[in-house]
Amino acid sequence: MPRVYKPDPTRKRYKKYNIEIIKKAVEEYASSRNVKLEDVAKKYGIHKSVLYRHSTRDMKQHGGQRALSDETEMFLIENINKCAEWGYPLDTLDLRYIVKMYLDRMGIIHKRFKDNFPGPDFVQSFLLRHKNEISQRVCENIKRVRAKVSPDTIKEYFIELAKSLNGIPASNILNYDETNLTDDPGRKKILIKRGCKYPERVLNHTKSSVSIMMAGTADGKMLPVVISGI
């Protein structure tokens, strides 16, 4: 089987029907009495043999069959997104190992997977099928301490800050920002919920770093920049 299937132009081409239209036709034919199959097929613009097959048996999708059911894949997506929300996202290799462990435990053997271990093509097809629920992005590494900060903690901080700054002149109020430049321990692509703006992974180890600090007063005066290395 080629990686990207292309039909042979010299062979017979079969018409492809919309699966939703077929479902509506099957439901109408099954719920109606004294209605001919030919009439329902003509109403929805499908061949009567197609309607007969779909109404009398469980039809499989065209081409190769999936290794996992729709319910299993949606369960995987739900838990992959949950791990990403916790700050410990999975990558494509983790997904392949999870599928292998699931197949081994359920006693299912897929001949297209070597030792039940899916290849990169499986992940590519998996992401394409569920592109509206999950995507692959490059994550930002943050420390565990930063990951613990919640919106409620930030709101409480500004409430207490307003009390502390009451009556203080603007020239005595300083704000500073520090940028820490480190040698990157490595960024990797992870699986995360579609639409997430800031994909993050909790990582608590770095190497050497250089800190750059800039400060200014509330009345608009800038202080000299401080640069230090560790």
C-alpha cells in the first residue's frame, strides 16, 4: 500500500456518496412503511444497490480500516488534552507507545504495526482526522514554581499592592522587568488542544544564564540597565 494512495485512472471509478445523505435515506427507508426502496434512493440521488447494502448490513469505510474505534480515539484526545492542561503534555512518541500498550492489553494484533507499535504515518493520519480537537505545536518550557501561579493569586496581589501604594508619590514607585537568557534545554513538538495560544511544558532544569534588568519610576524616569551572568 503506498503512503499516499492515488487511484488508477485506467480502472473503473465508483461514485462517492455523502455519508450523511446515505444515513438520512436509510433512516427514512427503515421508518417508513409501504415505501419502495427505489423511490427513497431516487429521492436522495443514490443508487438503489447502495441504499440496500447500507440498510441490510454494517458497512465499513473505504480503504484500510482504522486500528482504533472512534470512541477509543476520542478518549485518547480527551486525556491528551487533559495532560496538556496539567502542564505535562504528550508528544507523538508518547501517543504511539500508548496505542501499543492499549492494543497489547486488549489482545489486538495489527499486522500493519510492527510489534503492535504504530509508525509516524499513524500519528499523521490521527492528527489529520481530529484536526479540530488537537494540534501539534512547539511548547515553551516553564518551571514548576511559575506553573503554580493562578489568576486568583495575581488578583489578590494587585489588591494588596493598591493598599500598599496608597499616598506614595509617583517618583518613589519603581517597576522593573527582568529577562533571563539561558541556553535552551530543547523545545519539542507536543500534542495539545486546538486553539491553545501558549503551549507549555513544566521543566525544572536549566544551564548557564544571563539576566538583564530594566527599571523605571511611575513618573517616567528610566534607571540604568543592569546585566549579570550566572
